Amino acid sequence: MPDITHQRCHNHMQREAVARCPACGRFFCRECITEHEDKVLCAACLRRLVVPFGKTSDRFRGVFRLGHFLLGILILYVLFYYFAQVLLALPSDFHEGTLWQTGWWTGS
């Protein structure tokens, strides 16, 4: 087995290796290696571990977006409906502008 002190990074040949990926067995520098679940892995091996979980959630992403859109439309509809009900409950004098004329509170 080769000694790590004489190894170079698989991605950057000018840099010396600091770790060996246990999944693929290649040597990497500090920038090319990361820790995941208490293991030191290279980016390619980490991608192989993580991507299958991401693809299952991508399947329903469009359905969730459509659901959020429809829920937003429903909330806006309900808000505007009740706002219109409040406006309709106001007296007709308010809508005609006579409510704001001088002396409206005395009825003259």
C-alpha cells in the first residue's frame, strides 16, 4: 500500500494528498475531501450517496408547487370575498359620499 506522504491529489496533481477516500480508494487534498456521517469522502462518492434521496423528492416537486399555487389562490379568494362582504355591509351613505359631508353626525 502506498504511503500518503508521497501521494498527490487525484484532482490537483500539484497538491499533496491529505486523505484517502474509503469508498473509491483515491487520494485527495483538503479542498477535494469532505466529512459525511463521520466518514471522509470525495465529492464523487458523496454525490453517489446523496443523489438517490434527492431524486425521490424531485418526483413530486411539480405536484407540491401546483398545490402551493392553488392554496395561495384559495387564500386570496377567501380574503377578497370577506373584504367585499365588509364593504357591502357599510351603509349606502358611505358609498355615496354623503356620510363625509358637513353635519352628517347630526342628521341635518
